[in-house]
Amino acid sequence: MKKQWTGWGPTADQPEQHYLVEPRHLAGGGDFRYVAEYLRASGWKDLSRAGGPIVFDNPDRTVRIGFDPHSIPGGWTVSGQAIGDQAAWHATLTTAVPVEVVAGFTDTLTKPRSAHAPNPWAPLEEHGWETERGQHFTAVSPDRNSWLQFHQNEPGQAHWWAGARTEHGRTWDAVFTPTTPMHLVEGFSAALADPTPVMRPRGNIPATKWVRTTSVSVRPSQLGAWQQTRITAARATTWARNSWAAARPGKHAPAASPYASAGGTHQRR
């Protein structure tokens, strides 16, 4: 029997130093449970083994998500089976892809597909990313340190490629086959372009001068509450999808930043 998630951090609810990091594409990988607990709450089957890779299958067993930080190069793999007109597809994301950006892709897999035609470039352009047209169509972040590209080697050979770099070189890569459903790539690009800072604990800030950090004092109960809000949202979405009452879902306002209530002394660098 799976134990119910009860929160992160020590039992004593003492404030701990964390950092809000921006831009998020240089924030480092983060805690894989941000992705895994959402999948579990969305009804995905956890096939993970103790001490082994993380593995989840969707309810109809057509998509598998894995995370293995110990293999080479290590990271996330997502594979979808061919269904009807949808060809099989595959995605790989290395360990330093921020979990919030990974979740942009994986969370989208748990939700009903939107009626609008997906456009992976729209969220990037909305947040000031520059698009470059050439042999490869590319969008580049305002700081020029992250990108999304539809890479075409030659006719019939193409893939989606995203990545980021610091002064020390490339930090992560994400590659999607050209058959990857476009709404999933859009979910990824929207999370990548999101200017909202992401939170990392002390000792988990990448060694680069190209990030900006804000020190915040956070209680473990706050971290648990933020994660529980995310889990509750996943369960609500799952219930709505499976309920006849959700045949005509209403529109929801965008959620506020989960870290808006982070307290304590703030210091930017």
C-alpha cells in the first residue's frame, strides 16, 4: 500500500533558509517529487522499485514516464505509444532541467487536451523570447542563455531541442521527437518561459553568476502546504475528467505564485 504523502522537511516546524531563483531555466533540477507526486495524485500507476528508477504509467498504459538520476546521461524519459493517427513519440530531459519545466510537459499529459490549436512559440514570444528563422526555427530567452528549437538536419529528419547554458557551458538538454504531440511541447515551452522564480533549498543553488536569488525564510509546513495544494489540484482535475458533471468545465483563473506568502528576511543578489 502506498503511503500518503505527508510533507517535506523535518518534523520540527522551524524556519529554514531557501532561495527564490531566477531565471528558472538556470535554477537546477530541483526535487523530482514535484513531478512524481502530481502523477500519483492524477491516477498514474507507480511502478517504481525501491532503490531503482522512478517509473509511472498513465491509466490506459499508453504513456510511460521514467526518471533515473544515476544512468548516463540520466534524467527523464517519456514515451507514448502510437494510437490512431498519433504516431509513437519519445522525449528525454536531462537531470538539470528544472522540475517546474519538466512538469509543464508531464502535467499536460494528465489533463484534457485544449480545444485551441497548440502553438509552442506563443508562450515564449509572449514573455519576450526572440524568434529566429533560418534552417532551424529557434526561440531564445531574453538573457540568451536558453532556447527552444525545431531542428531540421535534412528533409525527413527533425526534432525539438531545448537547452540552457551558463558561463561554464551547457547545463541541460531536452529533446522531443517530431511526432511528440504539439500541446505537450506547448506545455513545456509555457513552463520554460514563465518568469516566476522557483524555490530551491540552501546548498542547491547552481554555481553560476547568471542567476538572481532572493533569500526567504520558510517553514516546512509552508512547503508541505504548497505541495498539497498542487496535489489537490491534480486530484480535482482527475475527478473532473472522470465525472459526468465535468462535461462542460468552466474556465479557471490562473493560479497565483505558490511562493507569494514566503516570509522572513529577503535579500537579493
